[in-house]
Amino acid sequence: MEPVMARKMWRTLEPYHGIVYFAPEATAAYEALGVMGSDGYFASRAAPMGAVPAEVVVATFFNFNPASVHEAIPSAWHVATPAQLLEARLTAADQALRRVLGDQLDDQSVGRAAELARIATEGCAAAGRPLYAAHASLPWPAEPHLELWHAITLLREFRGDGHIAGLVDAGLDGIDALVLHAASGEVPREVLQMSRQWDDEAWEASVAKLHDRGLVDDAGAFTDAGAARRQHIEDRTDGLALAPWEALGEEGCDELRRLVRPLSKAIVESGTFGFR
């Protein structure tokens, strides 16, 4: 199986998991516990690891401004326990998926997709994958649409842990990774800065550092070497994420993509992510 299969699977499945980061149901659930604003994101995603210090969240989330993480952690643990946040997160995912997908979640195809995704997770190994390992320690939800959401969450964190390993191996830190992402043209600089909470001074310092390495020009656009370096990282990420898809097999991968694609499309078209 070619590593590119890992990228295809990630692109198809990601919206089904990612809805929890943008849904108003999630913000409301965390704020009901007293964890406000973006603090809810950091605390809810870190909660499977327990009440860890901010440094652990900085390391595992990687490309967020550490100052923003320190504002959220450990203060969130003084307001709500990890168990409470995990319950709120799962409830929010349930509510958001039901709002957007409605009766589609009752179709037998959702149960089949959950079965296939769960088989894929059996190909994941925990060694060197801290966020994956933490999420894998959680109990499986009983309802098929939440079983599917949890399985995709595991597969997503497994890929993410490997991606961070590739970035570290390339000698990049969190903001460097964002500058190279912006240079690719896939996401505007402004969106990356705002979502990861980096100011212009820090951004320009990273551009200067990467310019000295020959990876970007003065404006932050790719040099040939920079484009090649980022492509190498993406290819390496795909390779490190391939194990679960090899466990599922090509026919299983094709079936899972076919089953989840209309669900992910409906989620994107709902505008929950802020775009269609």
C-alpha cells in the first residue's frame, strides 16, 4: 500500500472528528463547567492525559503559542476535572453530529463505518505517540456514530503524533511549521497566526530564521529547498501514519472512505467550520 493512502484517509475522515473543535455545542459544554473560550479546546483535548502541566500540552500540541497554553493550563484543572471535560466533549460531539447529520446517523452504514475504523485502530502502536496513547486509554462509546467519532479521533491523533516527530526531526519548532504551512498556500498566514495565537513579531522572527536556512525568501515564500523540505515532511508523515490503513487493507480503506465521505461533506457544507 502506498503511503499516500494515509493522506487520502485523513482528508476524508478529518471533518467527522474535527467538528468538535468548532461546534457551538462544545464551547457551551466547556463554559457550563466554567472553562471559558479557547481554554476549553486546550483542556478538553489534553484531558485524556489527565491534569498534566502546561509544558506537556505545549509539547504535544506543538504549534500553539506556549503563552496561550499557559493561560489555559493548569487553571482549567482548578475549575473542572479531566473526567468532566471528557464527558462534556463526548456529549458535545454527539449533539453537534446529531444537529448536522440528523437521520443519517441512524443508517446502518454508520455502524459499518465504525466497525471498519475500529479495525484500523488495531494497527496503531502507542510507542512514541503520547496523544494517541492517551485517547486510546479511553472507553469506547456504545453508539455507532460516537464509536466512529472516537475511532477517527484515535487515527487522527496517531497521525498527528507522527507529524510532530517529522517536524522535530527536520529541526523545526511550532511556529516554523506554521510559516512553512503558510508558504504552501494551503492556509493563509493570518488564519494560522490567529488560530495558533502568534503575533507578527514572532512570525517574522521565524521567517528570518528559516530564510537563514534557505527554506523561505524574505517574504516568507518557499525556496525550492523549502518546498522540498516540506514535501519530505508530508511524505514522512504519511509513511508514519500508514500502519492502521495497512491493517484495514485497501478494500476496507476504500469502503470506509465511501461511507464517511457524504458525512464529512455534509459537515463541511453545514458551515460549522466557518466556511463551506
